[in-house]
Amino acid sequence: MSFSLSLLCEEAITKHHHKTSSRVKMAYLTS
């Protein structure tokens, strides 16, 4: 279940591709 959520989050980040998304991605990776 968590794996699917991770894929959805990554897909959303890739679709948006904004500065905010990059910040969220970095925060997600660091946390």
C-alpha cells in the first residue's frame, strides 16, 4: 500500500515539476 502511495506522490511531483514540488521532493528524500 505504501509503495503505491510513493509511486503516486512521485508521479504527481513529476507532473507538476514546480519549484515547490522540488522542495517537497527534497524534504521527502531528506526525511
